[in-house]
Amino acid sequence: MRKIDRRRAVWVILTLLWMLLIFWFSAKPAVQSAQESHEVGMWIGRIMMRLHGEQWTNAELEQFAVGADFLVRKGAHMSEYAVLGFLMSGAWGVWDRRSRHVIRRAAFGLLSVALYAVSDEAHQIFVPGRSGQVTDILLDSAGAAAGVLLAVGLLLLYRRKK
């Protein structure tokens, strides 16, 4: 196996594993997903409390977590799909130094992730308490675009240094 083929295989395996992780998160019933998001909000609240040297009551911490819920959920969507966009770029061969088709490969990576976002939202229709949201597809695709742009930007920096 050529060195470039091995690299590409690693990118594909990492991408597939990340897609499985996203599927696993999406397969959780709404109650469980909401509880996990709430716990993340509580964790962020505790960090904010320490950073500001404040002491919050349990009620204030709870209120912060409830208020942060929307941002936690949407931030999770964007970040998990940004990682997928980055990985998918590698799977499509953006890092292949011999290729002049970086933009085309990046576009295929972005399109692949956008299609996965559609399938993920469709999958959520069958999960108890969950629903498929067009806005989440758009958010996921925006996250993917950020990941793809990061991959292309790093590649261009790497090429510039050489």
C-alpha cells in the first residue's frame, strides 16, 4: 500500500468513527439528551463561577444551566460537524500534496457532510421525543464549512511554508 493510500485510509477510518459517534448522540432519546445538555450547562456554570470568583446558589447555577441549554445544544451541533468537516476533507484527499484540486475536494467534503446532516436529522425522527429540524441541518452544514475551511487554511499555510 502506498504511503498516500495509507494516509487516506486513516482519514476515512477516523471520519467513519466520528460519524458513528454523531449517530450515537442522535440515537439518544430526548430526555437523556436534555439531561446531558443540562449537565454540560451546569459544568459551564461552575467554571464561570470560578473564573469570576463568585459563589452562586444552587438555584442560580440551575438557572444558568437552563439559560445556557440552547447554546450548549447548538454549539454541540456546530462543533461535532466542524470536526466531521475537517475529517471528511482528509477523507476526500484535501491533504494530498500532489493534488491541485483542493477546492473541488473540499467542496465534495462539505457536500458529503451536508448530506450526512440530512440523514442524521431524518434518523432523529424515529428517536423517542426527538425531531428532525431543517435549522439543525443548516447549523450542521455551517459547522462543516468551518471545519473544511480550517482544513484548507491549514493546508495553504503548510504549502506556503514549503
